[in-house]
Amino acid sequence: MKSLILGIETSCDETAAAVVDNRSRILSNVISSQIETHSQFGGIVPELASRYHLENITPVVQNALRTAGITIHDIDAIAVTIGPGLIGALLVGLSTAKSISYSLGKPIIGINHLEGHIFSVFLKQPPPSFPLVALIVSGGHTDLYLVRGIEDIETLGRTRDDAAGECFDKAARIMGLGYPGGPVINQLASRGNPGKIKFPRPMLSNHSCDFSFSGLKTSLKTYLASNPLDSEADGNSSIHDVSASFQEALVDVLVSKTLLAAKKNNVKSVVVAGGVACNTRLRERLCEECEKTGMDVYIPENIFCTDNAAMIALAGHGYRDRGLTSREKGFFALDANANLKIEDMYA
Ligand code: KG4
Ligand code: ZN
């Protein structure tokens, strides 16, 4: 029987709502981005994010229902992100979901944002099969997970300091390129020489699945102090070469650690999601390396790599389909948690 879930996502700077059916068909996927607001401050301002979510959430939900050609009464459940993320931002989405649940008597399912990113690969056909290794790589996270199935996810490693997206954003700020930095550096790098500058590959030589990116950002700063950027003048560094070399170091680490995690756990399917998964060099290198080693790689299209509510709705279906109604808590029992871990969901 057909069932529809309304997904709501407000963990960071995207106000998003989507309607997805139980065959993974996306009836609508509405995203209102606040990037222009935050870019003038060089990063996300949490208080501003909450205020804009508050302004946007009702029109975004209405738009998602209208685009799907349904009314709020047609939905069977609401899936909402409860963490991790900015607490004020999360509370806007959760309060909205709770209001709909309470007033219409619809079940509500709390979803971990990172589970949402893992589920985003199941929006694409053919979907991967379990077990798989998932690299979730965004502005706030760089995590490796072993996913054996729904509600069976183990953390293999994570960054000990900056997330990869944060490292791209900080590097762009150092080079005066604005926010968010990842897409700009990606674009500049396409015209540069990735082998020109030997930036360090942090933690590459050890066998852990953890990451560390703060040293890479410092080495960029140190390099630029003695080799100032100027694409025009002879003898100075080209912004294209610096971007390409910096990106290559970061991508090298992400690819190597992901393959290490897959090999260590004897897994043949690799999944990558989160905003940094939009990076063209990361996608290219992962495909190349996985082909060499006989692994299958699954990366969603860009719109589902960055924050969206379709992935949250789909994760909601995952739990409903398997009868895991433990997730369908009464609306009083659900709370937002800025530091929510995947393991917290199964406690
Ligand atoms: O998943 P996301 O939309 O939001 C978070 O949950 O953080 O990811 C945003 C991050 C930003 O740090 C941005 O610079 C990075 O993803 N990003 C990229 C690219 N597109 C977005 N990083 C590298 N290359 C890209 N093409
Ligand atoms: Zn995210």
C-alpha cells in the first residue's frame, strides 16, 4: 500500500521539506538556502539561522505539499531531523513536526541527520546492498561508518579536529575566496596543477580510520606567508595551483581512509554523502580507486549530497517499513540534541 512521509530538515542553514513515498519516489524536494545571508559573515551565524528557519519553515512545508499535489491530511507520518546540528535551528523543524503530529494525530519519527545522509544513496537506482562503508563528509562532519543494515551502524572513525568541509571553508577564507569555500576551491582547482605544491597528508601513514585536517590548513597558511598569491606576477603562487594542490591533499586522505575502512571490514560497497561529496575530484578519484580494487561506489547527485529533507523522509520510511515503530515516539518523548551520535539512536 502506498504511504507518504513528509520529511523536515533544519539542522544547519537549509530549511527543507520533502514528500517521499514508500517506493523511494520523491514527490517534492523543497530547499530554501540561507547561504547568501551567512556568506557576508564568512560562516554560519547560529542565531540568524534559527530566525530564518522560523520565517521559512511554513512556506517551505506548504510548497512541498503543493508540489507533491497533496494536502497535509494525505501524509501518513512525519520524519524530522533531531540532531546533530545547531540547537536553535533543530528546534524550529522539530516544533513544526510536533505541531503537525499533535494537531492531526500523525506519527512522528526522529531521524539522526547523519543517518539521513547515509540513506540519501538509496534515493538513487540501483541502491547499494549491505554491508557498506559510508563516508559522511560535510561542513560539520567527516565520519566513516560500517553500515550492516537499518539500526546496525558502527562508527569506524571520525575527524579529531576540523571536518573536511570546514577545512575547505577555512582555506578559502585564508585565500580571501568567500563562503562556502568548497565549491570555489573545487572550481579553481580544475585549472591548476595538483602536484605543484606538496601539502601534508595528515594521518595517512597510520592504520586508524580517524582523520585530522587542522594541520593541513596551518600548512596552507605557512606556505602562503612565504609564497603570496598572485596569479598574474611571475614567481608568485597561482591560486589555481594552490587550490588544486590543497584539494588533492585533502582528497588523498579521504579516499585512502575510506578504502582502508572498506578493506579492513571486507566490504565491497562504498557510499559517500554530505556536501563535500559534491567535489568533482573526490568523486573522480573514488571511482578510479574503487574500480581498481573491485569495489562499487555510490554517490548521490549533488542536490542530495547537501542538506535536504528527501533523505530524512526516506530514512523515516526505512524505519516504518521494517516495523521499527520504536522510532515513532509520542511527540513529548522527542527532543533535539545538538551533539547526537548515531549510536545514541539505538541506546
Ligand atoms: O552537507 P552540507 O550541505 O552541510 C553540512 O551539514 O555541513 O555541507 C556543506 C559543506 C561546506 O563546508 C562546503 O564548503 C562543502 O560542503 N562543499 C564542498 C563542495 N560543495 C560543498 N566542498 C568541496 N567541494 C565542493 N564542490
Ligand atoms: Zn549535512
